[in-house]
Amino acid sequence: MTLRIVIMGVAGCGKSTVGTALGQRLGIRYQDADELHPQTNIEKMRSSIPLTDDDRWPWLDRVAQVLATTAPVIVGCSALRLRYRDRIRAGAGGPVAFVHLTGDKATLAARMAARRGHYMPVSLLDSQLDALEPPSADEALSLNSDQPLSTVVEAIVTWLNDRPAG
């Protein structure tokens, strides 16, 4: 099976940290979906304006294209709503394993505040939490990212190995 993994969750949950570490563990590439946003989306977020679905569709299509054309790959993408995940799955060219990272709001906000040079302000965390439709256990593995990084990565590897092919 060709791995197409999406590390999902709200800002500050650890998508980049976990995705990079998981990529190193599995020997596959990590792609941050933040790098796939059109400049108009980045400017909206930088101005503390939440994105609309219409803003997100082209971005989600770019995420799906990365999954379809560069697998095996891990992509860090918020994928907050079921319809966003469905859009990604529809364009991915094969099965997608979603890993949902969670954390308490104070930790998420502290992580966001500590980032340097990122366009996503802490002021948008509430809009992300409001938009989040947590995936069911059948749709994704959900993990609290407040655990040690090695614990999170090994839990994902175990889950991937235990999943049925396809």
C-alpha cells in the first residue's frame, strides 16, 4: 500500500513537529500544507480574518494533488471539517490515513504564540476550534499531542501497521 497520511488538527496541535518526526521514522517526505496556501489566504489569515470554504477549496485540492502525485507522503493539514477531509480523499488517488492531533486550548495558544515568522495569529484559534468537526474513530486516529513526541510517533506507526491494507 502507498502511504498517504494527513496529520490534521487546529493550529498549534503539533502537525509540523509530528509530521516531520514521523517522516523521519518512516523514511518518507513531509509536506506542510501551509506552504500550499495561495497568497490571498495567507494575507487573510495574517489579518486575523478566518478563511471561508470558498477560500479553502483550491487549497484542499492542492493538498489532494500532493497526496496523489508524491505518495508515499505525509501532509500536515488542518482538515477541520468532514467535507474538507472528503475533498482530500476524493482527489488523493488512493486511501488516506488521517491522524488527528488534539490538545488543550491553553497549550495550543502557547505553541502558536511561541512560533516565529508564521502568518497564523493566535486570534484565529477560536475560529479553528469552532470549525473543527473531530473525526470518528473509524475515520482517524486521534492522539493528544501533549505526550512526548516519541510516544505520539510510535502510536501512529503502530496504528498504521495494524490498519487493513487499502
